[in-house]
Amino acid sequence: MHRVDLSHPDLSDPIAEAIFMEDQPLLLVDNPLSDPFNIATADFEEPSLSWHDLLHKHSKLLMAVLEPGSFVLRKINHAFETLTGIDQQQLPLKHQHICIFDLLEDVSEEFPEQLYRRHLLPLVLRDVYGISHDRWRFLDEPLVTTFNLTDSADPRYIQFWLRSQHLHVQRINNDIDEFADFGLQDIAPEDIVLYPEWEQRLNLDNYKVTGEWLWEGLDVTNRELLQRLIASLVDRESIFEEEKFQSLTHQMKSLFRSHGGILLSVQHEKIKLYRIKNGRIRQTTLASIRALDNSHFLRAASHNHVLNVPDLASHCVTDFEKKLVSQGIKSMLLIPLVLACQQENSDTQQLMGMVAMLSDRRNNFDHLDISHGQKLIPALRTALRTANQLPFNHIHPSVEWRFREEAERRSWGLAPAPIIFEKVYPMYGISDIRGSSQERNLAVQKDLLDQYALAIAVIEAVLEQHNIQFLQQLEVNLTEKSQRLQEGIHVEDEVTAIEYLRQHFEVYFDYFQTLKGQVPQAIADYKTACDNSHDSVCVAREHYDYMIHDITNRLRKAWDYWQQKMQAIIPHYCDVEVTDGIDHMIYCGAEINPSFSAFHLHALRYEQIRAVCDCARACLELKNDYDTTIEVTHLILVQDITIDIYHDEQTEKSFDVRGSKDTRYEIVKKRIDKGRDLNTKSRITQPGMLTIVYSTDDEWDQYRQYVYYLQREKWLDTAVESGTVEPLQGVTGLKYARMRVLPAPPEAEMNT
């Protein structure tokens, strides 16, 4: 047994003293610190367990020694260095001049002086007036702050104390006495109450402080995240409000070190799934809870306990779980939200929902995550119950007033009334990424061929060592499969081709790795190429995903900029869908905003065209940025006849259209981007061009004026192509006009 003698600690060392005094009254040290990190070695039986090793290298406590006036770091321990990333190898700490408050993210400019005054006051009373009291505990209260780490790192919450009892204070001019009117010499120490107003009396320039601060901190990130999550969950705001849902998702990703999550809400045997995708809440519906039979989800619900699924691929029988695996999910943490209820004098449990934290790594979650999940269950259950009781969620600001009116009506017990907006003008547009499916197939094909080539190289290297007939046949199989992939891939190849390698090739690595020659290098090349979250070669696919993400971001950024300008004209409803490209659906009219007029309609239509033109400009340099066959097309659908829209609470859509003429518009909207010219049979949408589809000459007369304005502003080329659209599911008579979108002129010439 190792014994440590603490009977006579070195109290000249603030770190040793901090351990010794953890539960002791504050000790007053007359002499300033000469070297606070000069730690005496205790009487250990083994030198490896010195105080220096334990405190400086292995303690989780963050420690730093600071200059008393400037709070500049003088010495730090290993935990502090690791958390902050401060490099003392390139430049000694004393030459870096880092103030402790430069590392803190959420402190005000006044805070350093406030903290300095708070610590200086009891030192002045002690050293100048000879007054001290062991019951002054106001300096023992810890503070919580956020460390300012790198941009990519999640914030770390730190609880810290500043120890100042080692410091010594000397008054420079004794004629200046801030507390002369208090008569401190006549007051017993136990009767003195240190008020904040006393701190403000201090003349800081009249005191000389010697010694060094000891700063101690603890990383309490998990505790703070849990407390903040719980506080946010139990307030009355619906968790389905987009900003709140995003905030909760981000906090839970940080707490559980996951890359995403899904919220399942169960109502009337149907399951709604909510998640963040492309910065927006996305909702999908499973047909029935029976779709999760025999799943990990229902297993967690039946046990009513947080369930860790360390390797999802090893056991997934439902289509939903298989889809998660295909999307790269490898482990899950399932937090069931079960409501206890009574039915016919018996206690039953009803599944109201579940939170699934997802990771692209196997074995990502552990017992600490399970503990955190259990602590969150009551707050999550409250938040979901509150949100489900609110009749409306995900409401666009322009129409929120109408939904609030209906919510208030129902709160008075009145029967539900339909939410209808009559005689609104629809404005639809789309920027479509064309050729994305073919491009992705090429990326999958290239990755598979590269991985099979690496596998064949391993077999060839092994055959040079041992010419075994079985391996020759395996090489033939791999070569045949590679040749078949070279001819083209099928939908299932992305899964089955990789699975074949795992079951018929990678399983022999234990034997292959015992061989010499070129085998170790060939295996290393294969493993290096597959060293990613997919456990397979995915260079081309990652490039494809990045490219699609970049294109979508360009389109979304351009549209969001113009949508703000359009909302400034007059509030209107706008729904944006982001898939392979973006499409927008705008409704405007007096039913949405009573101030609506013909002016607002024309201004919005004009700005809509400018917005789509800007989306086109954002993608004009696509082929210069990427070696790709992908192209982006742009279309606006015109209808000058108003329609009626209504909110159907039984569907996922915010609004549906009403009436036969409105249904016609929906049919055209869904199919028009694939439309073809009646005579040439070519697609009416072409890359780098804006296509405007209309029905009547009056509609084109109006839009021709907009086009003229845009030509004058150098948005559109003067040449206009036109034609008739082939019938679409019984819809005939549609026409189109098509113009090339011009690159943005030099900034000095822009007239926006």
C-alpha cells in the first residue's frame, strides 16, 4: 500500500495547499509565493507517484497560476494545457502573455475588475486593518463560464474558483482611507458584512499586491448541458418550433457525442419522425407502429429503459433500421418516453415517443450516456406531451396569426374550425440539379472498382507466397465481379458488392497478416483506403456528396437572400423544399395580409424572377469548379388565377389546395420540370437558362414586361426562345419562354 504523509504539507505551494485545505478554513499566508509550482515530493514509497505527477500530469482539476494585476497565465498544469491547446513547446508560456479572460467566452468587459475588487476587499481588511473572519464565504462560491476553444470544438463549460488568500496587500498612501467613516476598529469581525458597495470604494491604484493567484477549474460540461437541456425542455414553448428544435438537437449531439438524432412521436398508432436536415425540421410518417415490430425501438419501449445499440448492422430486421444502416448509422442510443396510465383498475404503459441518438461509429455510446439519457426522460416526456397538446406546429410567421386565433378558440372549448385562405396567388419556382442520379452511380462504380482492385492486389500478393487453388478461385471471382461492375452498376450493388468482400475476402485477413513479402503492404493499402465511417472506399462518393451539398448551399443562400427582400415588400407564405436542388411555393393575398394590393403582387413576381436568376448565377461556374456532368435548370410556373388553400391537420403538409382548378395547378407543379417541347421533344428547361411556363397570352404580356426590365438590368439575355409544352396528364395548352441568364456584371456596374 502506498502511504502519503499529509501531516506537514508544503503550504508555500498553492497546489499542495489546495489539496490540503479542500475542506479546511482558509489559511492566511504572510509570505508571497516565490514559485507556486515548485512542489515538494512527499514521502512516497515509489517515486513515480510524486505530487508533481499526480497534480500536474494526472489530475482532472484545471490549475493555473496568474499574475495578480493582469491575470496573465504564468504556469498551467497538463489538464489546463490539454483543454485550451496552449503550446508551450514552441514558445514558453511567460512569453505568450495570455490573460485568463481571453480564454473565456461569456464574460463582460467589467467582469475582471469586479472579480479583482471582490478578492482585494478581504485582503485589504486582513492586511491593512487586521480584520479577518473564517465565515466570509463569498469567495468560496464557484463561477461557471464557457471556454473559448477552436471554432470546430463544442463549448466546454468550466466551473472555477480563484484563490487569493496567498496574496499580500500593502497600502501605498496611508492618508487615503476609503473606510474611515465606517469605524472598522470598533466593529467585531463577526459583525462585519461585506457588501458589494464596499468593493466599489476601493482605490485600486493605492494598493500594491504581491504574490500570485491560484486558479482552479473543473470541466462540468455534461452537468451544464443536462441542466440547460432540462430547463429548455420544460418551458412552455413547443419543441417543434424550428429554432428551439435545432438548439435542442445541437445540445444533445454535444452531450452524447453523436452526429445526429431523431425524435419519434407516437399518436393513434402512427409514428411521426422529426429530424434536422439541411438546417430545417423535416417530418416523415411511418404507416403504423407495427412497422417497428421486433425492432430495437420497441425493445427499448417494452423495458422502459434507455437502450444502447452498439452495432446496429449486426441485428436489424425492420426496413426502418435497415434504412438507417444504409445511411451510415452504426450505433444508437434509444431513450423511450413511456407514459404510465390506468385502464380498468390496472396500470398500463403507453409509448408516447422516443429519442434516438445516432452515430456513424460502432460502440459510440457507453454507461455514462445511458445515465444521461435516464435523467432526461422526465423532461423529454413533459416537452413531448406539451407539444402534442398544442394543435399547431411549424407555422410560417406570415400565417401564424390565423393559427393562434384558432388555438385560442379551441382553448375555450369551441369546436375546431377549418383554417382557409381564399383567393391567394400561387407563385412556384424550382432550381433542379439534373443528372445527379447518374453522377452518383458513377461515383459508386468508381469506389467499388477501386476497392475490388485493392482486394485483388492483396490476393495476388498472397498467391506469390502460397499458390493455393482456393485463392486462385477467389481471385477469379473478384475479377469477374469487378468486370461486371465495370459494365455498369445496379441499385443493390452499393450494398451487396461490399458485403461480398466482407464475407468472402476480409474474413481471411487474420491469416493473410501472418505472411510476408508484399502482403503486409497490400493489406495496409486496402485498410487505409477503407479507414472511414463507411468501412469501404468512398472517395468518389464523398466528392459527390460534397459537390451536391455545395450546389444546394449556393442555391439556398441565394434564395434566402432574396426571400428576405421579398418579405420586406409584404409578408407572404413561403415554403422551401431542399432535395436535389430547391423548390419554393409562395402564396400571397389579402387573406394572408390585409394590406395586399396589385402593386405587391407585381413587385413579388418581379423579385421572384430576380431571385431565381440569382440562383442560376450561383451555379454558372459549376463546370469550372467541378469535373462533372451535373447541370442545374431553373423554372417559374405562372398562374394569374387565385386559388384557395386550407390546412389539413391529418397530413404533413402545411396547406393543401381546394377545388378542381386548384388541383390542376398542383398537377402541373409536380410534373412541369420534366416537361418537353410539343414539337422538338426536348426538355423545356435547359442549364443556365430561366424557363417561364404560362397558360394565357395575358400572363405572358405581364411577364414579358418583367423580362424586359431584367434584360435592361443585365440579368437576362435579349434572345427569347418559346414553344408549347406537351400535355401533362390531361393538362394542355401550356406554353413556355426561355432566356439565358447572364453572368453577374462587375460590382461597379451592378444595379440591384
